[in-house]
Amino acid sequence: MRDLETDQDIERAIQYLVHSFESSGDNPKPVILHSIRVGMNLYDRDYEKRIVISGLLHDLVEDTDVTPDEIRSEFGTEVADTVEATTFDRSIEDYLERHYDIYRRCFKRGRDAVVVKAADILDNSDYYGVAGSEELQKNLLEKMRYFIDESEPYIGNEDIYSELDDAFPIVKARVEENSGTDS
């Protein structure tokens, strides 16, 4: 996978990511850094270029004015469809249902979207213990466990799945330690 053309395409995606957040980003969290970590995690695991680029761009539709059609025009249908599958539906108000909807769309889309979502969850799980409320911490653990259980048929034989599954008890212990409970 590592060749000059691939690296140039990935760099172009990083430039697109940064430019998009600079021009219309509205998330106060360090989303650029998160997106780069997700994409580079996939790159370091030697996933296909389209998966790495999808990982880099996975939060663009949620957090900027970029549309799936613009991503399609710049990076192709496979990347745009994967990004779209990993994007939450703002019309769904219930926190868990919003995430279950994403997961179902990822499973429908297939391995590319499931791998990107796994890398996204893996990176975000480092922050689950500092979530704002015990209810949110409980929901974060619940959605992580659900994703792990349901993604096994798609990526169960891949290292990223094993790492995510192995991370769950560590994340759960961190959340319980920070909330002062032992559930």
C-alpha cells in the first residue's frame, strides 16, 4: 500500500480535512487531531487507501459544511459512501439510537465502514472515562459493547477488532474508576 501515489492521495485528504475544518468546522473538540489519528491508525495497519481516506474524512459531514456529494467529487463514491455511513443522523434525538443507526448503516455498507467505525471508536474510547455525566459514560460503554458484538461477523478476524475487544474491559474499568462505581 505504501507508495508515492498513495501517500500523495492521503496527504491531499489531510489537506482537504484541515481546510474544511478551518473554513466551516463547528466542533470545539480537537476533531482534526482525532481524524488524523483514526486515518493514520488505519494507514499503519496497511488498510486500503480508500479506507484510510475514509477514516481521515469520517467526521467531515457531521462537523463541517462538506456534503457527501463534495466528498464523492473529490475522493470517489466508495469513500463518500463510507463517510456517509459513519455520519450520525441529526434528526435522531436519542443518543444511543443515533449511534445504533450509524452502526446499522455501517454494517449495511460493509467492511470498509465497519473498519473505519472501529478505528473511530477505538480512538474515542480513550476519553470515555472523562465524559460529562454518569449517564453519558454508561451510554458510551453500552454503544461500544454493542458495536463490538455486532461487528464481529464483519471484522472479527482483523487485528483492529481484537484491539477494540481487548480495550473494552480497560475502558470500562477507567469509566467505573472515574464515576466511583463498580457495575
